[in-house]
Amino acid sequence: MDTIFLSEVKVETKLGVPDWERLKPQTIILDIEIAMPHSNSCQTDEIEDTIDYGAVVARIRQTLAERSFKLVEALAEHLCQIILNEFGAPWVKIKVAKPGILPGLKALGVVIERAQDKA
């Protein structure tokens, strides 16, 4: 399986359980692995035969500018579904980190994996 990885993607979004935490955007950090639907791009060298990671990042920035989430889990699920459904990835793994949110803690967050239903 071929994968694309996007490491330490910094995005501004409104995220948090208390209302005050969603008043202004904060920086989150994403690590994303995206499985390729096939390996054609390795032979053709054509962007049409791969998942355009620039388009993925642009779509993530767009959705996180438009929506706010209370839980990092819900944000991660939303992003996974975009990548699976809009970009046709068969599998995706996303790590969402909120840096510096608690004293004495570098970051907190979640890692989730999702795959296309085979049905």
C-alpha cells in the first residue's frame, strides 16, 4: 500500500468544550497519512493519478475555518470523512494535537484511523 503523509500541518480553528475556548481560533497540529487508491502515479508521474495533497490541505483549512468543534475526536472524524469521501482514499490516519492547552503538557489530542466501507 502506498501512502502520502502530511506532517505537522498547522491550522487555525475554534476548538474546545468551554464556550470561551471557541471564542478565538487556536493553532492545532495535524499529522495525516492517506492511503493511495492505487499506485498508478508511480508509473505515470501524473497528478491525476494520485491524491493531490495540496487540495487536501486546502480543503482541511477551509472546513476548519467554517466550523468549530468541541472535541478533538469529532474534528478528527470530520477530517477523516472528508478525505475518504471527497478524495477517494481507501484509508486515512489522523493525529490531532492541541499544543500548550494544559500547564506542564506539551500537547494533547487523538489519533484515529478510518477505512472505506467495503460494502
